[in-house]
Amino acid sequence: MRLATWNVNSVKARLPRLLEWLDEAKPDVLCLQEIKSTTALFPAGEVGELGYETAAHGEGRWNGVAILSLVGLENVSRGFPGQPSYEGETVEPALLDEPGLRTPEARAVGANCGGLRVWSLYAPNGRTPESAHYAYKLEWFAALRTALAAELEHEPQLAACGDFNVAPTDDDVWDPKLFIGSTHVTPPERQALADLRALGLQDVVPTPMKGPHPFTYWDYRAGAFAKDQGMRIDLVYATAAVAGRVDGAYVDREARKGKGPSDHAPVVVDLNLS
DNA sequence: ATGCCTTATTTCATAAGA
């Protein structure tokens, strides 16, 4: 089974490249993040022509996740139990009773695909360590840990894939000195990843294909991709039963090149599942 | 040090991303 995860930064803007990539890489299961589309407007018909079933979970302008599968798509979960809503200082108290405002953001969708329990996850950015968004990010990870712990009681083959918005180590950012004081590298964020690994999930580190670091994200600005000034924040966290069946894993940096790319590259994991 | 790009939207300006 070929499993992949890709933050596409708008499925609408990326649709030609998504279809091209599906046709070329032929993942059996693809987790998408930042679809920036409603569930209804996801181009399920277009990917369906390539044989993919779709489980989309979107909200419109921001966020949004999906799973595409050639090998079945069952027990779809939109969001996870206990997933927090953002209730930061930017929400007017008088609006807190508005329907929808406190609905959890579309940051998680799960499904069973060909014997594998798959999650497509888009962690909150956090903005700055002082921000309410940062506290929300840590709450989100804590709730995710609880939800995954419950599933792991009965799902030995599970892969939590997506844009975790945390670089696990200093080797996962192009210049650690420049990230001092920034989100994505703080000890509490890295501890949140360690807490997920403590559930028995293993970080499936991909091969970079070029250069020493398997970065998965490069800023659009300042020629960051050409200078390989990136970060590894798109991760596949797999149970031992899955991680022990990895035949290979790589970052498809070709997908970051050319006209109209996402700022993230896909991570591809080949599994030899029983 | 923001914002050297890019996206979507209550669009010709803003919010957000990481």
C-alpha cells in the first residue's frame, strides 16, 4: 500500500497539480490538508475519475482536510472526540452563542482504508508562543492524544498523517537559530509530539531525495525552496505494526517545483501490510 | 524583522499561513 500526505494549500487552486500527481505517484491512500474548501465543493468527481473515493471535511476559507482512497473508505470520522474549538480573545463574547462559531475547525478526518486506520490531520499554527492560538494548539494536541489513545485500544494498524505544524528536532528546521522564540520548535510543542509517540506511534522519517534534510515545507518567499530553507512539519506517525512494514518513504520534492506549487511537498510511505 | 508569496473572501484590502 502506498500511503501519502500532502498539505495542498487549496484544493481548488491545486486541482490540476493534484490530479497530475495522483496519476503519477498513484498513492492508494492520500491524506490532504488545507483544502480551503467546503465539504460540498471538494472536487470528488474529478478525483473519482481516477478511481478515488473521497472523505472530505471542510469549512470554506480556512483549514479543511480529506482522505482519498483506492482501497476502501469506511468508518469515516469528521473531527475527533473532545476536539477543542478556538475560543480566543478575537471572538466577541456576544457572538459566542452564534451557531457555528464554536464548532471545532475542520482539522481532522479519519477512515479505515484497506485494513489501515488513517487520520488526516492539520494542527493549528499557533502564531506566536504568547498567542491564545498557541494555547489552543497545545489543547488540540492533548485532545488528539486522548482520542488516538482510545482508538489504539482496538486499532493495531493506525497511521496519523498530516501537517503537525511542529518540527520534531532542530535538524528539522533549516536554521534553528532563526526559530528561537517562534512556534513550531518550542519545548511544549515538541513534548506534544513526544506524547503522541509515547502512545506507541513512530515517526516514519522520509528520505529527502536531495540535500541532507527531509524538509516538507518551504516558504513561498525569498527563494526559500531554491535555497532549501525548509522545515519538516508534515509527518506520518504510525503504530509499530505499520512502521515495521515500511518498505520506503520519501519527500516528493518534485511536487514543490514548477508553476503553481503548494508550499508543502507530499510525504510518500510504501507499506507492505499483511 | 516582518511578511520578500499565495490563498480566499464580506475583494482593489485584509487575514492567515509557519
